[in-house]
Amino acid sequence: MRKFFIALCLLVLGSVMMGAAPSISSYNDKVVLNADNSAQVVSEITMDSVPSGSTYIPLNIYKKNKNIEYSGIPKDIIVEQHCGTEDIPYLELKSNKLLPEKLNFTVKYQAAAVKQAASKKVIVSNSNTYNYRFVNAGETPIKKYSLSVFLPQGYELHSVKGKTPAGKGANAAKTNYVNKNGHNGIVVSGINVRPGDVVGAKFITVPQGKSRMGMVVLTIIGILYLIEFKGIVKSK
């Protein structure tokens, strides 16, 4: 955590020294999980403008990201990758002049196996608990951010155990269940994500169908109880 705040302060200081901070109007992360917990990540980012000097684009919090590709960035912008062993992987965009036009670009990379969150309670066999989050380690607020996590085929969401920012206000994170191309998943979104802010969710996944198993069992028990109760009443 100490390294994170030191790195964040350096990024902010660099922004102040180099000029006006950039404006990120939207940042959409899509994480597709593999069976071994590694993932493919696609980030779609829109900036209102690109200032002169260095602009820091934070990536999702994964160490040792591999095969990083990006598209949509003009050739006169130099891109440097800081995604090896850093606590906060990021891209550095270097421009020798202000680019006032809106910039839409995409970043794709592979993430190493993600460690599951600890869970004291076993929900069902083969359940997994994840705590996915994004930290705005840049020097400017992100107006709109969303994180979509798609599970391996054969798995579904059992429950959401928490979200960041918590609460029910306008700036609280919003969560929704989704299904796309046969993959179940969750979307976490937030607005006005300031430097150092976190957007994320802790959730539990189970093999498909098992999240409804308890409800099915309770339904059967209820039916058997009604039949037995009806039999007792008739016998009287």
C-alpha cells in the first residue's frame, strides 16, 4: 500500500510539472476469465484531449501483464509500457504538443492467474470467491468507469458480497448480472472516479445450476410437507 501511494504522488507531481492534466471521459474494462484464473483484458478508453507532455493511463491491477497491444493512438504519440513488476501497471503517452481532439483507443493484454479472495464460508463445492477492483492511479478523474468480468463457461454468479464505493448514493458503484456469448458475468460501474479511488466488487461464483440448488431443495421439502400435512388433516 505504501508503494501505491508513493507511485500515485509521483504521477500527480509529474502531471503538475508537465502541464494540464488530461481528461478521461470514459474507461471500460472487459475481463474474460479462463479456467485457470488467467484472463484476457480489453480496455476501451476515451480522452477528451491529450495534453503536451506525459499522460499516465492506469491499467487493471495485475502484475506481469503480457502481450500488450494497443490501437487507435496516433503515431506522433510515443507509448511507453510500465507493466512488468510494477505494483501499478500503466501506459505512458508522450506528446510534444496539445492534441485537442477526442481520442478513442483500445488496449489488449493477458493477465496472469488472479489470486482468489479468502472465504471462511463454503457456499457449495467448487465455489470461488473473487475480489476484482480497479484503482485510478492516474492524475485525473475518470468521469465514467465500468468493469465487466465474464466467467468461464459452465460458471455463474452466486452472489455479490460487497462493492466499492459502497452505499446507495449517486457515486456508489452499481452492479448488474450479464450474459454474453455463453459467458455469465458481472458489470461494476462508477462515476467521478478520482485519483486513488477504487471501483470493484467481491463476488462468489459456482458451477452453473448450483446457485439454484438450494431453492430447488427447499421447494421439494415444502411440497412434501404440504402433502404430509394434508394427509394428517384428512386422517382426522
